[in-house]
Amino acid sequence: MTKLDIVGQIADLKEIDYKNTLAIASIIELLIEKGIISRNDIAKKALQLENMTLEEVHDDRLAAISRK
């Protein structure tokens, strides 16, 4: 793999990251506009997730799935 290949792959990842970020931001804005969720709800959840370990996030997700 050459340096040029690596640079190209990094550029591709940046584009993918941008598109994913844009999609997430769009979904959040639509949910807020429709009154489904508030900015405060998002901020609280972001802080909660930021303070959790990866294992806790995984366990929390599994618990939520099993409750359905």
C-alpha cells in the first residue's frame, strides 16, 4: 500500500464521516421539529453516554432490547 493509497482512504473516511454526521444531525433536527424529542433530552442522553463505559453502553442496549 502506497502513501497515495493511504491518503485516498483517509479522504474517503472523512467523506463518510461527514455524511454520517450530516444524517444524524438531520434526524435530530427533524425529531426536535416534530416535537418528538427536545434538545435538552439529547444533551442529557449525550452526557449520560459520554460518562458510560463501552461495556455499560452494550449492557444497556441489551437490556433495552430484552424489554421489548
